[in-house]
Amino acid sequence: MTCLSCQSANQAELFAEILIHFPGLKNIDKPAVWLFPRLLVCLDCDASQFMVPEQQLAMIEIVTVAEVAATRD
């Protein structure tokens, strides 16, 4: 697989711990979302990518959809 940014094949696959926080004081009560993805890092251009597992993606979607709906009211 090549880098999506620079098309280099010089990449490393690493394991990561990522804690996603929702921005702003209005979201201070929202729980953060933990991810433990495999991280693909391009060693030439520093671009990185990872996939968000379906369960965590659903949690992110619930908060962001509710936030968008609240701004429409």
C-alpha cells in the first residue's frame, strides 16, 4: 500500500492509543472516546492514517449529530 499523500511505499505500521475529546466547554460533560488503532505513518512526508472502529465511530456520530441538531434550534 502506498501513502495517500505522496504515494511513497516507505511506511511504518504502529500501534497507537488515541483519546478523542469533543471541543469547547459545551462538550465538557461528553465522555471522551478511546481508540487503539493501527497507525500507518509515511516515513517520507509524515502523513498518517488510521481507521476508527465501528463502535467508537457510532459514539462519535451520536455526539456530533446531537451537536449539529442543537445548533439548528
